[in-house]
Amino acid sequence: MPILFSQIFPINSLIRKVKFLEQWNGIYYETYFDSINGFHTQTGNGSITLDSQKVTLSTGATINNYATIYKSAPILNTTPKFDKVTKFKTSILISTRTNVFASVAIPVPISNDTTSTSHISFYIENNSLFGSTANGTSRSTLLLMSNLSTSWFDLEILYIPSVSCQFFVNNNLVGTITTNLPLITDTIQQIFNVWISTLENADKDISLSYYRFMQEP
């Protein structure tokens, strides 16, 4: 017997989601990387490739090579700021987790573990996952996980203005930062940033299967 679409995706839940998005006055963005048209990319002698499931950023095999991709915020009456509840979620796979620096961040690419440019971010360094926030002057970091697995895992940030930045891995809260949060006047010029660089003469790569960004009205 064939499986009906409605059995996989209940019609009532789909209708509720459509109605919700129709009435949503905040920002909602979602991609499954069917294309990278409309994204800004820089490869620094690395590469960015697509297949039917994911986008992959590769550095190439020369030390300090990098690859980065980002998506600018939509054109609105005012540029989004860190003055509203903001959330992003993605699923990543990073094949080699040593001698590499990789990050998923907004609103700028995070290319090292010292920058104090205003941001909220996950980053991977020395086979560990960290959370990071900064306010343009000072930065806070938090070790979230060590000895990362080689499988896919979901990363999610929930940012509450002037209160906290919460970090989730596979839908579990793994840490919270309450210091050096972005200022509510800081703008979100880019709603998606991924960076990877190799710290040795060996290729490193990071793959993402989807990305979702939301900001309340």
C-alpha cells in the first residue's frame, strides 16, 4: 500500500505552519542549499561544492587556507539589530576536528578565537565545540563539548537581548553565556556565516545540510 503524503506530513500541521508564516511579521529564512546563488563566497584557494544533500566548504591542503560563505540580511526599512529575540539552527559535519578552526556565526564570519567584533557564534577548535559572544569590545567563550563525534549534529542558538545566549546541541541545552552579549544597537548585516581554515598542510572541510534563521517582530 502506498504511503500518503498526509501520513508523513499531517495536513493540519502544514496548514498551521503556512498560516503562521503568512502572519509572521518578523524575519524567517530557511535554506537546504539547493543552490548557493545569492550567497557571498570566498575560497582563499579552497572550494565550496554542492550535492543533493549538503554544501561543503573545503580549505585545500595548504596551511592558513580557508573557505567562507555568508548570506546578507534582507532589505528592510531598517537593518535588523540585536534588539529582538533571535534564533538560528543548522546541521553540520566536520570530518577532521584537529588543526582546524571552523565557525557558524552571525552577523560576521568568525575566523579566530580572539575577535571581539559583535557576534554570537559556535566555533570548533582543537576537537572541541565552543560558544562565543562579543559586544564590540570584549568577548566571552564557553566550552560546550570535547572529543567531537564524526557524525552529523544539530547546532542551535537562542539569543535573548541583554539577557543571555543559549547554545543547544542535538536539541539539548549545553551552555549559556550572559556576559559580553551584543549591544541592542548592533546591526545584523548578515544572517548566516560559516568559516573554516586549516592550521596545517592538510585539507579540512565542513558540511551543512540546512540552515534556519528567525527573529521575532
